[in-house]
Amino acid sequence: MTDAPAILARGLSRRFGDQLAVDGLDLEIAPRSIYGFLGPNGCGKTTTVRMLIGLLTPSAGEITVLGHRLPAEAEQLKRRIGYMTQKFSLYEDLTVLENLRFVASVYGLPPREARARIAELLDIYALERLGPQRAGSMSGGQRQRLSLAAATLHRPPLLFLDEPTSAVDPENRRDFWEHLFDLIDTGATILVSTHYMDEAERCHRLAILEAGHKRAEGSPAELMAAMGAHVLEVEGPNLRRVKSTLTALPEVLSAAQLGSRLRVLVRERIDQPVTWLRALPQARVLTEIAQVRPSLEDVFVTCTGQQTGQPTEPEAGHPTEHEAGPDSATVSEPGRGDTRP
Ligand SMILES: Nc1ncnc2c1ncn2[C@@H]1O[C@H](COP(=O)(O)OP(=O)(O)OP(=O)(O)O)[C@@H](O)[C@H]1O
Ligand SMILES: [Mg+2]
């Protein structure tokens, strides 16, 4: 086994007409890990995945995947990866068994080996009873299990999963992720894209993408520790009004209501955020102010400016790649030629 990165990309960019869908992305993805792309619609997740598997030629940049230089060696890479597309891409008119037999034939598995492998996959992904059912009539969760079975049929060491559980309920999503960790246990590497925080939290490492840029990278715990903002939860009457007055302050990055509480992100430069907030006239009505631990969603809001409705200022003291060190969360520097809303 080697510890060379499974995926290495430098300065990866892709332009569609005037639009730069992916803009100078650097990636280094360790083998035998789950790496996530977390980002909103249109941030470039699918475009990046398609470049990393050799389906789309980059406008600029260098890519090495499992030791193969892309796009030149895309053909050699093909048999060593599995790709679960964002949209269901198996045949809806074929049954579960027919779909898997078809995939086995595409990979040239001899009939006896194909039969054994398909039986094994039906067992692993609880599809035995669904063998004769048409794929088009399966539930969202069943389809995803079939898609994962198909993507792993030829035992690829590297898997690309593009929003694999977008139509799956929480329980099935949890089961799906258990399967992913089983695959890691067999030595596989997985790149998964998502816009669900709970999925992102399960990754070993992740990159937060926005508008084709990497805004932050690290393990979920590192990202939360290096977030560069304080998180307060407050209670009291008229929270909608409190929210609008607080978000008007330059020290407040965002505020979002959760039931009867308001979650307020305050810039890190405020030393004592609870004392600071308590002293504000806008906060006089509040009955409770507490500092709480950051969540991944807070990290996302802080480094993308999503949900705030206002631009995210460059923040003094925001950790940069150099300050954070190689093992820490690396939050890319905001405001460097960024085009934020
Ligand atoms: N073939 C294409 N031609 C033109 N523009 C494209 C093409 N593919 C993607 N884009 C544009 O590139 C940007 C990134 O798209 P991409 O599909 O990579 O986003 P995404 O992060 O996967 O979004 P989603 O979460 O909705 O799947 C979008 O603005 C999209 O419109
Ligand atoms: Mg996509």
C-alpha cells in the first residue's frame, strides 16, 4: 500500500463561455479516506468531479489520479474508478439483476465471476428480494443502493459519489454511509459531493466550495476549531426584529433563527462576545445569551457568506493556510479577487 495521494490537482480550472465554473482549485486527497465537497448549487462540484475522472478537459491545471496523469491517461484510469452520477444513471426499464449483469458485462467479468459478485452485492446492499424489480419502480433509497452496488461491482480502489443521498431519508442515509465506511475499510478512497451538513460531518476531510473556489479545507473538527467567529445563542421576545437589528452590525456575520432561539455569529475580533452583546441596546430585550460550540453549518456560513445576505468582509486574524499549519483547517483567504454576492 502506498501513501501517495489518491487525487492530486493543482490550479484546476474550467471555463464555460464567460463563466469560470472552477477557479484554480488545489486538491490533495489521501488514500483510504472519505473526502467531501460541500457547497451550494452551481459551486462547481460536478464539474470538478468530471475533470477528476477524465470526462471533462480542464481549461487549466494539472491532475494526477491513482498515479495517472489526466486527461492523457483517462482510458487507463477508467477501470480503476467507480462513479455514481448525480442523477440516477442506470436503466429504469431493466430489473435490478439485469442492470448489474449489464454493468458486469461492460467491465468484462467472466460469467461465473459476475454471478458470484452480483450475489455478493445483492447481499451487501439488501437487494436480494428486489432482483426481479424494475429499477424505475424502486424507492429513492433502493435506487441509491443499486447505484452504489453498480459503481463498486468491479471493486474500484477509488469512488466518486456526486450527491449520492439527495433523495434519501435520514435513516437510509445513515445506512448508506455505513456502507461507505465499510468500503474504506477494504482500502478504497471516496470523494463525495454534498450540500448536506450532516453528510459533510461524516467525511474525514472536506473542502467548502463556493463559486468555483475552495473557501476552507480540513476535518470537520479542524474547521470548527479554526472558524474565526464566535457562536452565540440568544432567547427573548421579538426575535425577528432582534435578528434584523443585529445583522445590521458590522461585528455580526449572520443570525439565523432556530425555533425560539437565535444563533448569532460574531466576528472573532470581539474578545468577550457575550459581554459585548449584553451591552448593546439592541440586546436589552434578550432573556438569555450563551456562547455555544460551532457547528459545520456555522463554518459554512462564515466562510461562504451564504445565508447572511451581506458580503463577508476579509477578517483580520482569519486563519490562512500558513498560520494554520499543515495539519489544521486551512481557511483560504477571503477577499483575494473573490467575487462574492
Ligand atoms: N456543460 C456546461 N455548459 C455550460 N455551463 C456549465 C456546464 N456544466 C456546468 N456549467 C456551469 O458551471 C457551474 C457549476 O456547475 P456544477 O454542475 O459543477 O455545479 P454543482 O456544484 O455540481 O451544482 P449542484 O449542487 O446543483 O449539482 C454552474 O454555473 C453551471 O451552470
Ligand atoms: Mg452537481
